[in-house]
Amino acid sequence: MTERTPTALTRFAAWPDRHPGLIFLLLVFLAVAGTMLATQLPLTRTVSVAPALLLMQARLPGIDAATVEALVTLPLENAIRGLSGMKRIESRTQAGQASLALRFASTVERDRALDEMRRRVATVVPQLPASMDPPVVEARDVRPAAVAYAITSDGESAVVELWAERALAGPLRELPEVASATVEGALDREILIEPDARRLVALGLSFDDLIQALRLRDEAPPRRGKPRRAVVAPGSSESIATRAVRLPSGEPIALAEVARISEVEHGGSERPYFRDTPALRLAVYPRTATDAARVAERANAHLAWLRANELLPPDVAVHILEDES
């Protein structure tokens, strides 16, 4: 039997077995050096794209919130709805003041819509109370979110969306440091009202009589293959169905007697996901950069309060995505 001479490679491979103490010291040195060097590395934060807003303020001092909403907020919303490039409208009404925020995907789309929005607002000013100052419209770039949550659930989406709006977004919007709190990923729901043309003619009614009953002037384009015009209006289908339409004689009848009322949903093409699960995204934006940490702390405290009082639905989970605190 011939004995092979160890090669350099085999001697190197066997070296750690012959010097275990030295290997241990070498590993400790590398760990300490790596920790020290890691603290010297420059760190950069991920920059999120700030959404663009058009803000409108309208003041009516001394008037209660319900009256301000009826006389100011709703007419302004109707005037600017459907503005090109606009993703959503967020309105807030309080005693003596109405605030509307129009969210756009980019500053380019926002700037293009600015002149059109001012023109539309100018056309509705004569319909507003004469004692109020003209609404003020300004462009503003929203700062990155102070805190953002992903909300997932196995339950019915409509129930979760309602809870997220009422229990989370609504209270946070009332904080003085908060500029905006938005819930993204919810399905768009509308009430579709399709008048029965034959029934209207038989009763001596016109399409404008229905508009008067709805107190809205939003008209949706006719659907293909259906000559009847359709009106899209907010609110529950039950409450709209019972609204009174006045006959030429003055006698009221329910809207449901002359129109078919149904609910429609539109799914968002950019619905957020969390770990491959469809989710809602709640983002809370501060008024100033110095408010970011404070807003995040108060939002987290509110969420902790909901959990402590068992006010989170049993099938709902809230995950932190961003947190400035």
C-alpha cells in the first residue's frame, strides 16, 4: 500500500481542526469589527412620493355645521366632482367652516386642474350665502405619511371599510396636527338611479323632477344599450328610495315608484396588498414636518386604546407600515 503525501489544499482544510482556539478568537474579532464598522455606514431613509393636493377653504362664521354642510360643502362638492385627474375628494365640515381636499396622483395633474377648479368654484359662488367670503383654493404638496397601517380581514369588506373610516380615520382627522387621513383600497360604492321613462310620462313628471327630489345634479353617462339616463347619488339605497317626488298636483310619491334603484361597486385597480392579502391602507399625514412624530404617537395611542377596549373586530388585524415616532 502506498501512502499519499498531503497536498497544500488538504493541509489548509485541516488547519482549523488543529487550531480551534485561534479560530474562535478570529471569529470574535471579526464580529466585533463588523459591529463597529456597521455603525459608521451612511444610512438613507426611503423617500415616499408625496401626493399632491388642491385645498379649498370656505368660511361662514357663526353658522352650525349642519347648515354649513347643506349650504356650502355639498354645493362645492357637486361643482368640482369629476375634475380631470382627481383621485378622490375628502371634505370636513365644522361650525363656521368647510374644508375640501382634492387628491391627485401627481403635481402635474394637480397643476393642470387648478384653473378648471377655480373656474368651477366661481360659477357656484352666486349660489352660496351672500354673507360669506369667496372660497380660497390653493395647491399644496402633502408631506410623507407620519404613520401608515395595513388593515386586513377575513370578514365582509364593506363592514371593515366602515369600521376603518369610523373608528380609525374619522377620529384621527379631528386632531389639530393632522392634515389628512385617507383610507385606500376600499371599493367605490354608488347608488344607481334609473328612471322609468314610461312611468314618468304617465304621471306627468320629467327627469328634472327627480333631480329636484335628489337635491343632486350629478349625471352619469348612459350605459351602452340603455337609452335611459342614470343619476349617481350618495347615501343608502333605502333612504333614496323613499325620497318624495312631487306630482304636478303636489301629491308626493316615493322615488322607487318611478325609478329603479340599485347599488354598484367599482374595484380599485391599485388596491393595496399586505403579504399577498388584499388590504386597506390608512395613511395619516401631518400638517408640518415637526408634527410628524406627534401625529404618529397619537395615532398609535388611539390604536392601542381600541385594542385595550376590545374595539377591534375579531377578524381584523392592523399592521404598522410606516411610523415616524
